[in-house]
Amino acid sequence: MTEYTTPTSGLTSLSAAELAEKIHSGEVTSREVTQAHLDRIAETDEVLGAFLHVGAEEALAVADEIDAKVAAGEELPSALAGVPVAVKDLFVTTDAPTTAASKMLEGYMSPYDATVVQNLRAAGVPILGKTNLDEFAMGSSNENSAYKLTRNPHDTERTPGGSGGGTAAALASGQAPLGIGTDTGGSIRQPAALTGTVGVKPTYGTVSRYGMIAAASSLDQGGPSARTVLDTALLHEVIASHDAFDATSVDTPLAPVVAAAREGAAGDLKGTKIGVVKQFNRPGNQPGVQAAITKAYDELANLGAEIIEVDCPHFDDVMGAYYIIQTSEVSSNLSRFDGMRYGHRGGDDGQHSANEVMAISRAEGFGDEVKRRIMLGTYALSVGYYDAYYLQAQRVRALIAQDFTKAFEQVDVIAAPVTPTTAFKLGEKVDDPLAMYNFDLFTLPLNLAGLPGMSLPAGFAEDTNLPVGLQLMAPAFKDDRLYRVGAAFEAARA
Ligand code: GLN
């Protein structure tokens, strides 16, 4: 094993906005920038395990196209043209395998690109490769990947979070300046928090789910991540689009996220009301995390924001509601992976019936956590239990959404921790699913309500010396508020 060394320098340490400026002015080429990141991946990924697939040739081909446009003085397709990105391996791509980190989809080549991927291509953003995740995006540590362990660049004995741990580790280590993830219950925000990077879960319906392998369709949302608030906004603008291929896609113009990030960095927060959720101040929170978050609230107040405690009583019931709704939708969505329509086929020796082939295929193709969720969801939806579980969970979901609505009558944005502790050790929670589930307590409510949220760095916990994330939450379609407050907070800490 080659030693992993944290500090990166040169091109791989710059922000996407800085790289774009250099590429577009002709100071460096996109090829140089893309190659520098590919080199960084080659140097560090044996230890970090962030990527399941690296597409060097394809990325460099896009870089060359952008360089040719710059050289010819032609108009560039986007503000991020030529700046490379890492994509979670849950988005289907025509030029690289898509596995969802599952044996079920080993070697699967999609006949089409996910809409998010199409948007990246149209923007001239080279795709470095596909990053590791928990199988079908179910998990909080990346330990449920069927292929490899991803390590946290801040401490390689620890998790980078999950399910988007690969993208987060890539950002934190300088392997990529931009990343794409999905957030069903926290999978963009939680890994961002554990690796000291920025991640945003957009308002549900604003980023297309077409070609994003479904876990729980009413909760899943693709989103951007990066190392700065502005970079995240620039990527957000590239990937958000209305899409007729996604039945829940909304035809509402995206809030001005880039303008908000720029204004926020220059301004203060006078007149902004920020809510702090009473229910999140839990005795179980790690003291170092609680201290960093309290300090973050003070910093927001110093910037001129008014901090107001908000009461969200139904947040205490979020765990039960999420794990019934999420597993129910999973049990339905993942039924297509049966060795017939999609996925690994087992028992195909002429000795088994069609039903047996499906059962064998699923037994061999899915990992333990995915099976656990399918069983829980199938049970919750079964005749006689539907009213007691699924219907009840939907009622709790409505009450959680109502808590948010009431809170947002009082405040513009809600601030919160992202996780109760900093990154835990690999292996520490793998045998205790409930402990793993509980880690997402602070990120789940947002998904149930369909609202936008951000995780951004709030320093390091004194007791573990590991990154702490501050979470910001906003009303639906007000994603720009996250960027305004986030950029102000980031600028004040710089
Ligand atoms: N950790 C949560 C789960 O396992 C959330 C995952 C996600 O957002 N994809 O369901």
C-alpha cells in the first residue's frame, strides 16, 4: 500500500471556479487540469478507494474539445467547461459500466445516459469516472459496497460517510474538484460533513431522476458537491433541469443559486432569521461536534443573523417513518433486478424454474443490507400490515413536513448539525444496523419533506480533530437561501 498524503498542491488544490478561470483565459489547458486529477487518482486511489471506474480517455477527449474551443475563441458551453467532475456510480452512463456498487449490476452497460450526465456532457465537463457508494445507495459508511472500501482522507482508518463516500473522498483528497451524488436520506450531506467538503440536496423535483438508479423514488434526489459553496452552486446550475422523462420533475426555474453564492460571500446576514431545531440538541451528540455547531451559530449571529429556536416535535419520529417509507419503495423499485429483466442471473442451468432462477439470482446478486431493506419493505406493504405501517408512516411524514412549514413561518433558513459525531472507524457499526441508521437522524427530515439542504465545513471537532459539517435547510424552491447563508458563513471563516 502506498502511503496516502493529505495535502495536495498545484492544480488539484484549486477550486473549480479558479480552474475555470485559468482554462477559459488560456493560462492552462483543460487537458492539463484533467490529467493532473487523473494523476492524483492514480497516486492515491489504491489507498482511498474512491473510484470504481476511471474513464481517462473519455475525460481527456472532452478536455481537448474544450481546449480547441478556447484556442479558437469560440463560445464555451458553460461556466464550468473543461473542469472535471466525479460521478457517483448510481447514474447510468453509456461509456462506462454502471454498478450501483452491487454484484447485481456487475459489468452493466447502459444504452443511454442519465439526464444529469447528459447535462454534464452538454456543459463540456469531463467525467473522470464513477465513484464508490453503498450498494444501491443504502448505507452510511460505504461499507455496503460489493466492490471496495473507501477511506476518509482525513483519517484512513475511518469512513468517508455514505452512501456517497466515494465522491466525498475524491473531493477531500484533490482527486476531483466537483462531484455528483444522490441524497435519499443524507447521502450527499453526510459524506460532505465527514470529509470537510460541501454538498447540496436540491429541492425534490428540480434535478432529474431519469437514469439515476432508483432506491426510494419519493425521496431520491441528485445533487452537486465540491470544496466551496460557489463551486457547488456552479455545478447545481449545470445539473438542474426540467425533464419530461422524470414524472416528478418540476417545470419551475431554478432559484438564482450562483448569484446567491456570489452575493453571500460579499455580504452579511443582517435581517436573516435562522432557526435552530430544539429537538436536535441531543445529549447523545459528541461534545466536540456540539461545540463546533454552537460556535457556528455564534458566527452566524456575528454576521448579523437573528438566531431563533424552532420547535419540530415530529422530528423525534423521523427514524420509524423513513425506514418504513424508504424500505417500502426499495422493495418495489428493486423487484426489476430479477435476473430476467435486469441484473445478475444465477441458477441458469436448465434445472430450475423461472421462479427459482429469480430467487437464486436475487440471493446471489444482492448484499445483506439490500436484502434486509427488501424484506422490511415487503413486510410493511403486505396485506393486513399496510395500514399499520405504510399509511401510518405517511401520516408522520405529513406531520414532519408541517413542522417545517410552521418553522419557516418564523425563519428564513434552519441551521443544524449534519451528524451526531465525526467520522467513525471502519468496522465500528457494520454489525449494528440500528446504530448505522441512527447516524442519519439529522439529515432524514429534509428528504421526507422534499426540501433543499446543504452541508458545509464548520471546522474540526476539538475532541477528535475531524471535520464537522453545518447543515442549512430552506423552504422548497428557495435553494438560493442555502447558498447566500452558506457563502457568508464560508467567507467569514476564511
Ligand atoms: N443512510 C441512509 C440510508 O441508508 C440514506 C442513504 C441515502 O441518502 N442514499 O437509507
